[in-house]
Amino acid sequence: MAKFNPSPALEGFMAPGRFEADIFDLEVEGDIPADIDGAFYRVNPDPQFPSKMGEDIWFNGDGMVSQFRFENGRAHFKHRWVHTDKFDIEHKAGKSLFGAYRNPLTDEPEVKGKIRGTANTNVIAHGKKLWALKEDSPPVEMDPLTLESKGYSNFGGQLESQTFTAHPKLDPHSGNMCAFGYAAKGLLTPDVNYFEVTPDGKLVNQAWFEVPYYCMMHDYGVTRDFAVFHIVPSIGNWDRLEKGLPHFGFDTTLPVYIGVLRRGSDGKDIRWFKGPNLFASYVMNAFNDGDEIHFDIPVAKNNMFPFFPDVHGAPFNPIEAQSYLTRWTLDMSSNEESFKSERLTDLVGEFPRIDDRSAMAAYRNGHLLV
């Protein structure tokens, strides 16, 4: 009998739903314009079984995708689990076999070497396919109409990376899906692979490079000419995993790096800028005016993730964890390794978004969760 341990990560809004559903013609407050014809997709963690560890962080749950389909003034709802390798193996066993978040040392012996991804972080439509994503594994292909899982994809053997970012960028001009994988040659490795996927599924512009240190590379930015990677010290290593510590921990002694890769290059000419210690994760937008690159991102003085605690034992500081939308400007024509930083708002906020049609270029409007 399934029984989830009481935990803030699994109660209230976070409580497991553990159901699949189809609802035709939803009840609607107000009216839906009849000319809206399309679908909205979302994904969230929803564990099918209690963790074998007894307690785990919320976003180690299995991916669940929702589809809201709009047509002729009506809305329909479809809700399906993503059938990752992990989901199918555990479903057959009737219990959890994979252990703590991104720590294979806690898995049962029979699943050693299996892909541990949960496809629970993002879902994106591209090339007439739906992709369920988590940054520690390849993408899972889904049917955009039925939400049937098609399994992990390496794009017909073209994908050289073992991983695929949860936050790819869609180029509104070329139609390419710009993506990368970190820990691309295996868990905790410093290797990164940048690539672009054309609408017909061809991988182009693959480029390999190494980061100054392994860290959580959850998001990044893309301009018309460059891919921009911020290296922030939410670090991980084998020592942490062997001790049973969370995969990531924040190190206040390390600097921040920003890597700039020219799109279409092979990665050998990546340029690194360097700045003081801080925390930053999600990116609002990036664009360049010639050799000057603008990178807009919420920035906090200290760690924002209490579930990935300070590596030196400092307590979580909620005041220093407040983030403010900030513009970093990098000058590719200079010989300086530093970059400019300008706070754009005094409003605390995170999870930035823009209209994707304005991506990779100068823009007027952006949105924050405050």
C-alpha cells in the first residue's frame, strides 16, 4: 500500500495527484474566443510511488504532462504520466527502485546503469513533436495530440550528449531549437555540448567545451549570434554523493563565470568572463548589439535553494536569497574578463518570461513571478 511520508514537499499544493484523465468540454468561467485553436501544455513532478529514501525533494517526482486543448470556444483536458525508463521499470516492480535526486549510489542494484531521468521540468513543442525534459537525461518524445510517450530520443543517433537541457530556446528566425547538455559525458563531468535542432529533426552547430567547475546549469541565454552560459557555484561532486548529501550545494567562495560561444563555432573559441560570487538561475532574455551582449537575469546575493544548502554549513539566508532582475553586459571587443552589472528593478521576482517571438533580440516587455 502506497504511503507518502508527511513532508512540506508532498503536502498541499505539492501533494501527489497520481491520476491520468481525459475531460471533454471543460466548464469555463466566461467565454473562450472561438478563433483560439491550439493547445497549452504544462508538466510537473508527480511521483507514482513513495520514495525509497523515505523523504526526497519535490522535483524528483515522475513527470506528469497536462494538455489544455482549445477549439471552437471549448477547452478539453488530457493528463498523462511521461513513460521514462525509470517510470516503466518501477511501474513493473510496483515500487520505487531509484533513490535520491541525481544520486545513483542510492539506487537498487537491479537498476544500475539505467537512465534515471524523470522528464518533469519542462515540456516544449517543436518539429510537430512534444518533448518532455529534465536536464540530467535525454529528451522524451511524446505525441502532441494523444500525449503517448515514445521514449527517449537521440534524434536518430545524432545527439552526442548524454543529457539535454530542460530550457531550450526557440529561434524565432531559423525555427531551430537551441539546446545544450551539461555533464554531457557522464554524471558530474565538466563537459558541455551545445547544438541546435532544425524543425525536421537534424542536429546542427554541435560544439563541445568544458566549464571551469561542475555546477547546476539549469538555464542559459541565446542571442542571434551567441550562446551564453552562466556558471554559478551550486556545485556537486562524488564526495557529496558518497556521503549521502544533496547532489548540489552552494559554495560562497567561488567566482561566477560567463561563457560566450559564437553560434556555429566548434567550441574551441569559447570566451570566459568572470565576476564575484552570487546566485542566478533562470534567464529572461539575451541579445547582442554587435559585440556587446546583454544578458537579463534575476540575481541574488546568496543561495536561493535551501534544499541545496551551503557547503560550508552556513544557514539559509532568506533576505540574501531575494533576487532582482539584473542586466549583465559583456563586451566581446574588449580584453577585460569582467562584465558590467546593472539592476533593472527594485522588485523581488523570479521565473522570468518574455513573449518567445521577441527572443534573442532587444525587447520591451518581460514578466516575473513576484
